[in-house]
Amino acid sequence: MLKKLSDLHEIVKKAPKKKLVLAVAQDEHSLEAVVAASDMKIIDCLLVGDKVKIEQIAKEKNIKLSKATIIDEPNLTQAVAKSVKLVHFGEADILMKGNIGTAALLKGVLNKEWGLRKNSLLSHIALFEVPAYHHKLIALSDVAMNIAPDLNAKVNIINNAIEFLNKLGINEPKIAVIGAVELVNVMMPATMDAALLSKMADRGQIPNCLIDGPLAFDNAISAASARHKGIRSNVAGEADMLLLPDIEAGNVLYKSFVFFANAKVASLVLGASAPIVLTSRSDSEVSKLDSIILAAATQ
Ligand code: COD
């Protein structure tokens, strides 16, 4: 069982080297991360973006780009399109977001002609090492792509997550569907979806996982909290993933983990024809490097 993000290093060592394309590459932390991953022989990198700015950042921050290939494209939309097409046409294995907004990159990814659609829904997953959740890694989905998923979208988000967690050796992931309370309340639609998802998993309609919900955050991550409330659950306190009701709840929890709980995180978009490294622009170089390693380990 993976306990730390650094455990991914062992998995990635056995994987063949990948080619990564960094879209809109004029970004200090992203350049540092791809160069570090290249030095670790995990990837070769293509940098698509404003060549003058890329070289200026590299010079100022002493980042060695000698092994990277730069494709000069100062226009942001064109840089996204060129990067996505490189993956679409098989010239790169992993796409990574550089100095561009999430929505702008995802619009390219979803392009019907040359995008990276594979599964019926693409979704974002963030894998955390939280010191306070000491016994294993924990994932959150969806905190960055699907804004207000309906029941069907939640099923697709869960199926993408199961496929991903299986690749990390978690065969029957325990998924807690988060609500504000642990009882079904018709005034809180997230609790209704949670109850439906739990029953769908019980009946094999969502196979290869254990789902329980609604669970409030404390019950999901603490067996003692769940016991205190009289909740009998095989997921409470053991969750491998928390399914969040919407992007706001997800994003707030993501940032709380990082800023208040000293968590490390690696993030990807799942369900596309290739892994997409989609970290926040404020994420550290370490987080970006761990995300590249995660992409290479699960590709
Ligand atoms: N998976 C597969 N197809 C999708 C998805 C998805 N997750 N989302 C939309 N589509 C398809 C639709 O079926 C349709 O065919 C086409 O894409 C366009 O659909 P729209 O008009 O709903 O989508 P867009 O292009 O307006 O928006 C898609 C985004 C992913 C850009 C949008 O959902 C978005 O902005 N998400 C939040 C991104 C963000 O700002 N994150 C920041 C938080 S850190």
C-alpha cells in the first residue's frame, strides 16, 4: 500500500521513459519540475511556448534546458493547440499545464477533432499525502474540472478513479461520498446522490469498489468520529478517496489540505487518451514533479 508520494518513485523506475509536452512552458516552477523529471530519466520534454520568455526564465533561475526541445509559439491558444495535438498524434505521452488557466487548457483537451477525449467523462483527481491521515494516501475528486457533477457524472468520476487507483495497487478502493451530514436530507441534494451511489455500489452497478455516503468529512476520515455517531461503515476512517459534491467544496478542501494540513499533492486529469498533469499555478515545484511522476507511473 502506498503511504507516501515518494513511494511512486519505485513504481516509476520500472516504467519506460515517457515524452512529456509542457503547454505554455514559460513558467518557473513547471520548468524546474520537468527538468528535474528529465534528470531523473523519467521523461524527455518538449516545451511549447514563448521561446524568449522560456529562455529568460531559465537564465534567471539557472534552469538547465539543454536536454529539452523548445517549440516557439508565443500565442497562448496556439500553444495549447500545438501541445494537445502533439499528444493526439502520438508524438508525446503526457500533457502538462504550464502558465495557462485550467479552463483554457481543458477546452483544448476537449476539442472534438484533435483533443484527448477517451472515456465518456474526463475528471480531475488529486492524490494527497496528509500527515494527519497517517496510514495511507487519500484522493479527492473532482476538485478542478467538473463544476457541478450530476449523478451520472459522479458515477463516471468514480469509475475513472477506480481505474486510476487500481494502477496504484488499490484493488477495491473505499470511496466516501461527502455531504454536510451523514443522513439523507432532501434539502441537500449531495446526500441524495451519496445514498444512491452507495446502493449502486452495493448492487454491483458500480463494481470493484466500496462506496459509503453520505458521510460528513470527519466520519469519512476518522473511524472514531463515525463510531461516536453510531455509523456502521466499512469505508469510514479507511477512505482511499473522497468524492466531493462540487468544484467549490473540492477546491476548498484541496487548498485546506495544502495550506493548513501541510499536505503534499500530485494531480492529474483522468479518462483522457493520455495522462494530463494539471496542477494549480501556485503549486510548488515538488508538487509538479510528483504529478509528473504520478502521470508516468500510471500511464
Ligand atoms: N469530460 C468530457 N467531456 C466534457 C467534459 C468532461 N469533463 N466537460 C465538457 N465536456 C464536453 C461536453 O460534453 C461538450 O461536448 C463540450 O465538452 C463542451 O461542453 P461545455 O460547453 O460544457 O464545456 P466548456 O468547454 O465550456 O467547459 C469545459 C470546462 C472543463 C472548461 C469547464 O467545465 C470548466 O471551466 N471547468 C472548471 C475549470 C476550472 O476553472 N478549474 C479551476 C479550478 S482550480
